[in-house]
Amino acid sequence: MFVAMNRFKVTEGQGDAFEQMWRERKSYLDQVPGFLHFLLLRGDEPGDYISHSTWESRDAFVAWTQSESFASGHRQGSVQNVLQGPPVVSLYDAVITEGGGIPASK
């Protein structure tokens, strides 16, 4: 399993707008081979958000980033004036997984 996360720092007072943009977007992820799960997480600190996606493999994630589905999903709306800067990307290979319908790691 592979996890991709983007940390967003949202401008003060723009949290509702940021969340609404995510709610209304067409993600196209349901059409992507190897996609497992998506979460948008709001942290305890104001303006702290993380998008979290899980994939069957790193290869599946990379293939998605090079697909028309990725391009279409990221063409929707502008986050200008909503974010304090670009998101910070973090990528992880799962070492141990347990429960919640997530396939166990080997």
C-alpha cells in the first residue's frame, strides 16, 4: 500500500471556502485503477488541512498523476487567496497496516 498526503495551510477565515471546494469537486478517483481511499483532514490548528489518499501501490499513484483523470481533477477552480502557499507533498510506502478494511501489509 502507498499513501500520498498534501498539507495545506489555508488563509485565516477561508476554511469554509476551502472545504466547500473539496466537497463540490469531481475527483475522478473512482475511475482510477489502484485507488483505495481518500480523506480530507482538518487539523486542530486553524488553517491546517491534509488531503490523504491511499493506493494499492506507488506505481498506481504515479500512473494517476500522469493521467487525464488527474489533470481533470486539478483543473477545477482556483485556490488563489484561499491558501497561504503551495501544498507540501509527502509520500509513504506502508510498512505495517491493520484493520479498517485495509489490506494487511506483507
